[in-house]
Amino acid sequence: MGHKFFVASNPPCGALISHYLKEKVSVGDGPPGGPSPILSQSDASRIFLYISLHNVSILCYHGENIFCRGTMKRGISLPLIVTGWLKKRSSPSLVENQKGTIYPNSETSKARSRLSKFCLGNGIDIGYGGDPIVPSAITMDTPEPYTKLGDHPQNLSGDARDLYWFKDKVFDYVYSSHLLEDFTEKEIPLVIREWLRVIKVGGVLILYCPDEQVYRAYCKKHGTPPNAAHKIDNFGLSYLKEVLEQNFKGQYSIVHKIKLIDDYCFDLVIRKLK
């Protein structure tokens, strides 16, 4: 069964957790010594996700040792020492699929209501992380994605800098969320050029990314470490517009942009003109 955890909370949340899991789970409402509040690792991962949505004080025990003590607040997950198998999330809202698997909401889920309307026809979601912008999108990620926030099948494994599977001008759209910021300043124009290559004239490139400075401030406020994969300190909408103007002038038009939304993100949709 893997590691087991003793969990105590105040206010008591055992009944709520048992109800959420739709099964009888022994969750202690006090320190060890009373009933045996034992959880398997798989159950604990689901329960910690649930608890992270509520303001509760929590103690976690492994055998006789207390190895986590703290107050859970909305937007802050348990320390990695407790939930090392869970990636820290600044927005730990939950998604449950039909099989009962629980995932934190993806970044794409925040923008879907705004950006899915641009994803018409044939397209690809690059770096989809298990949750594509629309179900019909071709899904692409690295051979071993560092995040999995859904169970939608992955169609392609590869490098976002080389869409070698596709001829020029085959897609109506290319969508990418929280990926472009992982490339260097020299790489970004090359990556955008490759993505534009596979888009038809009249098609769109849809980008949803973090404003790096706002993102870092958000992480600091909420006590979470920023993503170390981000390469550019001043990455944001203004930075990206400058890259486009310097490298693709006359080849695109902006059809949608939002400088700051969803706490630390921005939208940019451009149409390919030639």
C-alpha cells in the first residue's frame, strides 16, 4: 500500500472527506492515540487535494513522528515533504474524471471560455499537459511531460521547436498554454516561426502565458516557489509583441489580447496574413 499517513484536523473534516471520497475512510480528528486514522498514499493524495480547498489546521503523522504542521489556506498546498508526489499548485481547484481520478485544474481550464472560440477547424495544442483547449485538438507534449493535469490521450511526443510531422500551412490554429516562456530569448522567435509555418494563411496562433514579474509576485505572496523553467525575466505581453514586431512585421495581425488576467496571465491571438 506504500506509505501511510495519520491525519488530524481542526475543524474536524473526517466526515466531509469520507463523503467526498464516497467510501469509508478513517480520518482522525485528533492526535494518534484514539481511533487509527490510517490512509494509503493514493487516498492521502486525494484527501490533501480536497483539504487544500478549505481553511483547516492540519497535523500529519508518519508513525510516531509529526512531520507537517500548518494551516491550509485557499491557494496554498501542503509542503512537498508531505505530498512529494503532488506538484505544488497555486490554484488547487479539483477536476474529477469519469474514472474518479482527481486532477488540479490546468492553466488552460482558466482560459477555455475565452480562447476556445478561436480553436475552430483543424489544430494542435502544443504542451497540452493532459487537458487540451478543445477535445478535437491534436495533442502534443514531450515524451515525458513534467505535468499531467488530465487524462486526455497524447497524440504526439516530441519537441515544440520542430513540428516535423506537418507540412506548411495545414492548421487552422495552433494553441499553446504556459510553454513559450520556457524557451530562451534566442529560441522564442524560432519557435514562433515554426508554429506559424504550419498555420494556414488566415489561421490563428493562440497564446496563453504568464507575465513573469506578476507571476513571481503572486508566488511570493502565496508562499510557493516560481517555476524554475521560466527563462526570461521580463516575459509578458509587451515583450512578446516586441518579438513579433521585430521578427514578423507585416506577417500577422492581432485579433485578441488581454494584458493581465487570471491573476498573472495574458492572452494573445494573432492571425497569419501571409
